Amino acid sequence: MLENLYKKLLSCYPLNYKRKFGKEMLLIINDLKRDELREKGRIKFSFWAFQYSDVSKSLFSEHIDFLNKSGFRKYFKLNNFNIIGGVLMLPAFTVFMIDILGRIAQGDLTHYNRGIYNFLSHTPLYWTPVLFTWIIAFPAIAIILNIISVLKNRNNRVFVRKNYASFLILFFGLFLLFLVKFHDFAPCFVHGLFLKGFGNLNLIIGVCSKA
């Protein structure tokens, strides 16, 4: 189990690094295991703890190096549809996070924070045409753009890896549109599950549907 976890960590290196040093890293860990067995008779947890620490530092260093060399866009495998979609969803996502933090600060996830709502409602963001644009139109456009992105890459051999950014944007876009209708229901539902558990699901839905 510990060895399998170590191999999983090795698979997290940047692709070019794995191609160049992947086999060598496996040979090295096998040599280290043999030395450990010869010297101590068994492989202790401390051996793997040291290896995990060592490879974690190396992973971080290699990914930072790859990011610096390749740039943000190539590192995260972003295309134009992903970037435009992410920018379009930024206003709604930002307000959503402000709302969640406000609810947490007041210790009540069921109801919105009146102070924050009163502040935001007096900004241009809550003027009806602007509100419709950033809370409905922008996420809807982001969803459409990233559906196009997924369809363009549907025959790619590494379909999920190639489209992970598009899938994330689709998920968050649909989630934000869901919150337009259920902006009080969603946090109430999560709060109810946390306090009462799945055994009281019908009760939670009944209470939160009136939120």
C-alpha cells in the first residue's frame, strides 16, 4: 500500500519529466528498498515517510519550474474557450463566495447576511439589467463556449485530461445557474445535512424549500 502510494506520487510529475526520469526513479526506489531490507531486515514506515517527504519537495520544485518555463496557459492546458468562460463567470463566482463567507461570519448558513446584501444591493451590480448579465447571461455563455470546446476535442485519446478545464467551467456554470433559483435552498440544505444527517433528508428538504 505504501509503495503503491509512492508510485502514485511519481505519476504526478510533469509529463516531460516522467518521460525522461520515470524509469530511473523506479529503479532508484527499488535499490533503496533492497538496501533498507539488507540493513534493517524490513522496510519501516519511517523509510516511506522520508521518501514521501523527498518526492513531495521534488514534485513541488518540478511543477514550479515547468510553470515558469511553459507559462500559466500551457501549464493548466487552457484554451481560449476556457479563459473566456472563466472570466465571464468571475463576477458571479466572486459574489457567491462573498455570500458564503457572510453566512459563515454570522453563524447562519440558512439566511443571507443582511449587511452584505444591503451593501451589494446598492451597487451597480444589482441594477436589473446588470444583474441579469453577470448572474445568468455570462454563466450561460461560458457553458455554451465550453460545450463547444468539449465537442471539438471529443475524439482526443486523452479526452478527460484534455478537457478538464472545460468540465470544471461547465460544472461551476451550471452550479451558478442552479443557485439563481435555489440560492437560499442550497446553503440551507448543506447546513441541514451537516447537522441532521441523511436520515432526515425529507425534513431538511421540507424546511429548506421554504428558505
